[in-house]
Amino acid sequence: MNKVEVFNKEYSYIKNPKYKENIKILVDLLPDYFFEVAASSTGKYHPAFSLGEGGLVRHTKVAVRMAYEMFNDESITKSFNQDEKDMMIMALILHDGLKHGLEKSEYVKFEHPILICNYIKENKDKLTLTDNEILALTNMIESHMGPWNTNNYSDYVLEVPKNKYQKFVHMCDYLASRRFLDVKFKNNDIED
């Protein structure tokens, strides 16, 4: 499987060529399991389309599509410029990139937002993003869990969304995880 090609449709939503190239580099760095696992290791917290093999990819595609659809409604997103929109698409593609850790664990790692942010920073030498762009990207990702920022089985306390970018990324992820959603897929792409 060519990992980079999995998100070809989603890359088309990104207008800045530099951001488009960098997201492809980052997707290629994701562990192979990301493209195989379900969005939820227990099946309790995500809709049917995001369960089973490739479910995490489908969840990611729906989160990105939520953003894209809202970007088409200026009453919702007119306060974002194009580069900010592109960066939020990047954040949504990557937000669960290390959901089971760098090496695949059986269950979701609660601290996965921290893990993927650190991973992006550790690989900055492979990117053409500025330090400020990397900081903006990781800032959008780190709080994507929203109010679910603590866990009885972990000592980590995750960031909660504070700025408009973090809130938007969290909202798209949250909406994509609603169990009532029934998104249709064909060959792992959303059917229009």
C-alpha cells in the first residue's frame, strides 16, 4: 500500500503547495498500523463506518470532510484565512496518527495527541515548515480530545481547546465520532 495516496482526496482541499507537500511527508511517516486499525479499540465511541479494518482512516476522512464542508459556509468559517484552513486540514489528517503509540499497542494510548505532536517536532528536519508553522500545527492537534482530557488509567492531563483553531479541530473530530452518523464509503473514499 502507498500510504501517501490514501488521502489524495483530502490533499485536494489544501491550497498551499508547501503545506500539501509537507502533509504527504508526515503521512508517509505514520506507522503502518494507522491504515489498518479501527478508530475505537472497543467499538464504543465511534460510528459503524469507523470500526473494523481501516476504520481509523475512514474516521479521519470524515473529520476532514466535516471541516471542508464548513469551510464552504462563510457564516461559520469566515474568520479563517486560507493558510489557517489548510493547516486545520493537516491537523485533522494527523490528529490520530499515533493513536496506538509509535509501536502499535493493543489499546488506544490516551496520550496520543502528545505523542503525535512530539513526533511531528522530532521529524521537523524532514519538513519545510517553519518553527511557527510546526507550533501552530501541533497546537491545533494537542487539544483535539476536547473535554475528555483526563483518564482514570493515565497520569496525563491533555490540553483543552482554547483558541478558535483548536476548537474547530476538536469540533470536526467530535462530529466525526458521533455514533448516529452513517457515512457511505466506496474503496475507503466517502461517496458523494
